[in-house]
Amino acid sequence: MTLAGCSVTVADPEYTPPPPLPALEQLKQAPLTDPAGFAAGEDVLAFVTADRNVVCSLTSARGPHLDLPYETNNFSDPDNQKLATVPVAHCELAVYPAPAAPDVGDDCSGTGLGYLGGAALLTPSRARYGECRAGVTQMEAEYGPKGTANGPVSKLRVLPDGGNLERNGLRCSAYRSGVACGNVSGGVGFFISRDHYELISAKGKNVQTAPAKALKTP
């Protein structure tokens, strides 16, 4: 009787995997995902990460009004039709870091609101983390510490790790247990995860990283 030869692959104990790509390089190099399964309204793409910590939309804004499938909004109100329509990427987190002091972009004067983390916005020229808000985001309401796991976010499709979606020149990719969104040609973007975030500005391609400090549900 003749026995066929076989081989066994043994992992190299000295092998060190390469570090993850920087956010904009990830967006540039990762193959684009077919957007067909991520449509969430007219000319809107939306997804949630596999760990249900981040939800994002590649969508449009008219002034401060965003066309989001998971938040009540006034994007389509007749009074806002006269405003210029701009492509944006918007994300919310269930568990998230607080904004670093230099990134608090609004004093929320006269609104009675606080500038809170848990939301990121990208326009073709600027990335921002945090917003004037009272209470929790929809993502936090569904998947935060006191979440119900029931609502519009729960109905969205998962973008697998390494997936990369594009709409109107902006891209978002799920990687590093978070999401990177950016305007690759403009050198602007952000990376967000449950324990830190990065803002990338076109001026000198600077990256500002906030340390890990997750907030609890208010």
C-alpha cells in the first residue's frame, strides 16, 4: 500500500503582522464594495459595523440638515430646498470617546445643549467629531449600554471588515474595529472607534488623535 505525501503548515512564531494602514490609505487601497445592497433611500448608502458599534451614511446635507435614514431630520422640508446640496459622510457610535478640547467646534450658545461625542461628520473639505446634542444618538439608543436593539439601525446591512463604500467622491471603510471615512483626493477624513478617534485635515495632512475614554449613556 502506498501512502500519499502530505504537508503541514506551521506558523512562524517570529512573524509579526504588518500594522494597519492609515485611514486614508485604507480608503484608497481597499477594493470598493458593491453598493447595491446598502441603499437606504434616494441616493443614500448606509451600513452598520459587525459589532453594532458604528452606523454610517454616505448621504447629502442642505446647510445643517442631513438626509439620514436613522435620525429624524428636515432635509426634505420645502424651506430647505433653496440650500446647496453637499455630499457628506455621517456616523454615530453606541460607545464612544469624549471630544478632545481642541475639537469642540461649537459652544452651543443659547441652545441649552451640550457638545457631545458619538457623532462624526465629513464634508468634502472638513472632518468633525462631536455635535450639539441633548440625550443620546439613535445608535446609542439602540446599541448603547441601555440600548433596545430595535429601531432603524437594526434594519441596516452590516459592512464587513475591509468593506469600502463610495458615493460622490467620499468613502467609508470598516476596519480596525471602527470606521474610516474620507475624501481621498482632498486629504480629509476621520477614523472613529469605541475608544478613540482621529481627525485628518487637508492642511499638512495632520492627524489629531483623541485618547481612549468612553462615555456612558447620559
